[in-house]
Amino acid sequence: SAVISQKPSRDICQRGTSLTIQCQVDSQVTMMFWYRQQPGQSLTLIATANQGSEATYESGFVIDKFPISRPNLTFSTLTVSNMSPEDSSIYLCSAAVGGVTDTQYFGPGTRLTVL
Amino acid sequence: EDQVTQSPEALRLQEGESSSLNCSYTVSGLRGLFWYRQDPGKGPEFLFTLYSAGEEKEKERLKATLTKKESFLHITAPKPEDSATYLCAVWANDYKLSFGAGTTVTVRA
């Protein structure tokens, strides 16, 4: 398994600004993912964070809005850019130690409110 | 498109009152089905992975089963600490997780 931490745990931001969320894993992992969980809804995959290359985005999510970095095997960031109230959500990071066929473990999430 | 449907949306139980949660799925090429538990304000906590029809997994008061079209999470003699939202997710050929909307379980003492 993997233990995952996220910073910040919550934030309140103004419309038009950007927020960067950090995800740290306690061991080297092959795969890292970013999800969004809107109020009362389930998890939606935003992108797969690839180490050493661009992230792979799911339909409906674009790099300009959600730039992702993954500089090494234990760390990733997600930036929510030019925020609007519709971006208010919980953002979750997950990691799979052994690769794409391994179980995903999740961080505690970052609760974002955009005013 | 992969679809995962969980029922009921909410379940209120008395302590000790056993019940089951359902997860039905439509995917092309199921590689695995996952159950997670999510407490308010926290990330999902992994419970089980099921890979093939007929498989069963148990952990304390929880037992997960899998058929070709659905999975059940049975909660036996629940306690208040079992109150949480239970999420089902499936792996298809692309190994991306598709989540259901969850079942929120409330167990009253």
C-alpha cells in the first residue's frame, strides 16, 4: 500500500485566481492520478500524472485549466487555473505502487471553495 | 461507455441489522471491481478487489461478492462505526477506475 498526503487540506479562493495542490507519497509509485469529487457526486478522473512526460487528460479536462507536474516518483502537483465557482470541489490524488494494474490508494483530498 | 450504478443511494440501519448494498455495472472487459469506504472529509479507503465472478472477500463485518453483472457488499451486524459512504469502482480494459455514486450507510445505536 501507499500513504498519501495532500496540501492544502482546504482553501477558499477568489474567482480568476489559481491554486496548486501538492500530493506526496511515502514511497516510490509507478502511477499517480488526480480526481475531482463534486458535492454529492462520485469521483471523476481528471488525468494520469506521468513521471517525466506530460499528463494524460480525460475527456472534458484540458492542460490549460488543470496543469499537472510529476517531477519524480513520489510527488505530483495539480493546478486549478483561472478558477470559477464551478471549480468548487474536492480534489483527490491517488497512487498505484506497482503500475496500472495495481490497487489505487487515495489521499485525504483538498476541499476547494471558489467565491 | 462504462456504467456503474449503486443502490440504494442511502441506507439507514439499526445496530445489528444486517443488509446489502448493490453495485451493477456495464463495462467492456471487466478487469476488476473495487469497494472503497469514504468517511466525511476524507479520501476513499480501499476495502476489496474482486477479479472474477464467484469470488468473495471478507473483512470484519463486510463481505463482498461478484457476479457477471453486479457486486454486493454485505454488512453483517453493523455497528455505528460502519457508518460511511461505500463506493464501488470498476476496471475495464483500459485499467481506469469508473466509480459509482456511492451508498451512504448510517447505523444507529
